[in-house]
Amino acid sequence: MVQPSDAGFGVMLPSFDPFRRGRTPVVEGAVLAEELGFDSGWVGDHLSFHPPLLDALTALTAAAVRTERLVLGTGVLLLPMRNAVWTAKQLASIDALAPGRLLFGVGVGGENPAEFEAAGVSTARRGARLDEGLDMVTALLRGEAVDHPGPLLPTRSPALEPAPSAMPPLVVGGRSEAALRRAARRGDGWLGVWMSAGRVAGVRARLDELAAEYARPSPTPLLMVFVHVTDGPGGLETGRAEVAGFVNGQYGLPVERLERWVLVGDTDHVAKGLDELVAAGVEGFVLMPAASDPLEQFRRLARVRERMTSSL
């Protein structure tokens, strides 16, 4: 059975279209990632966001049937606005198509209230909704029936078949104290984003403290890192322009809000930045190409891995 540490040197598959090119090459990206030797491929989750995007679990299903080795992860699934029973059914189906290759990442979301409204769900008490939803999804993935009294999500469901032979490892996303506590209390892994090496080291120490409090193993620290490897025509100037276009298209923000956390530079520069994060305690990466051609970035990132002094 796969573990969060098996995320290794992973990539975010292109299920979003921040440059509005009319193309989201998830399947091509998953096949290429596997060919290039990446360890994992991930998808993000929104119902509606700034760019056009594919449904996360549909995209992951497509990746599952075209790959044989690649670990598949949700980074992260916004469970508070999803039906827990249907989510369990979809996850079990992905596991049936790619046995033992699924990492179940979850988070509270809420940065786009319009999508919660569209789903008929309030953004209030997202953490409590996530915890209740996790209780039900976990039971259903173990092959159990559910009779959950609530208070927020009263649900009854028969056992769902087929069920995975083992529960997919749980990865909890988020930087808040509540998210870290949730990861320590019930997660096998933790996924962060927008963090310096110093912040990562502090979070890892906090996860260790909280895990000891709950008498559980400390969750494996994973980090989503936005990257643009500038080898090729245009170099650094073109790379920075594409990063600005990506940040605006993906988040509707000026690049100045996020650029300090984006690794932009040649192969050696990006490799050094990732090595620093490993030294701070990161045990696996989800690398998000901040570029108009994410598949070309996959090829360049494969060379970055060869230059890194650390191994995952």
C-alpha cells in the first residue's frame, strides 16, 4: 500500500487552464510524468475558480486508467462542499482502477465562497463539516455501512462495494493551527503551500509536538511548490512574465502577492531551492508549473531532480 512518503518528487497535473488556452492535458501529463520517472501526480479541486478547470476526481480517474505506477493524489479535495457518500464511491472507484496508488488529500477550502453557494453549502463551520465528512468517507472506504447522526451532516448509507483492500492514506492540507491539529490527529501526511524553508521547519516541529500529544506517528510533511525552470528561449525574463500570467490567471492576484514563494530560475537554482526545503524537513513535493506549457516544465523538472543533492 502506498504511503505519503511515496509522493516523493511529484507534480500537479494540468487540470486547470490559467492561460485560457482551451486545453487541460491531464492524461498526457500523467503519462509523461510516469515516463519521466516522477513519483506522483496530483489534482487540485474547485467547483468554480478563476480559470476554467476539470473536476478533480474525474481528472484523476482519467489519469488512473492511463498509468501503471504513478501515485495519484488529491491536492486537496474540498470535502466540506462535497457529498461524503458520493465522494467515497468515487475514491473507491479510482482505487479499483489503480489499486493501492491513491493518496486522499483533503482541506477546508473557502477562499471562493461562490462555489460553496453553488454547491448549496455554507462556508461556516467548514472544519466541522470536514471532520464529519471524513468520519463517513473513512468508514465507507473500509467497507462499512454508515449511520451518522450529525449534527451537521446526518447521513445513512449502506456499505459500498467494491471497497479498497486498504484505506487510502489521508493527507491533510492547510497551514492553520486547526489544520495542523487535524493532520496530527488523523492524518498520515500533511500538505502545505506558500512556505519558506524556515516556516516549513517550524511546522514540522509543531506537527511532531501535536502527534506526540495524540500518541500518533507524526504525519509525513509534503509541500506544494510553484516552479518555473527558465532553461530555454527567453530565460529568466520570459519565466518571470509567465509566472505573473499564471498567478493572475490562477488566483486573480498580482504576482507581487505570491512571487516570493515561487522558484524561478535555471535548473541549478530550482534544484538548490528544493534542496533547502528538503533540509528543512520536506519529505515529498507536489510541484506546480507556473508556466503556459506545463508539460515542457515536467521535462525540465526531471533534469532538476538529477541536479538535486537530496533524495526523496
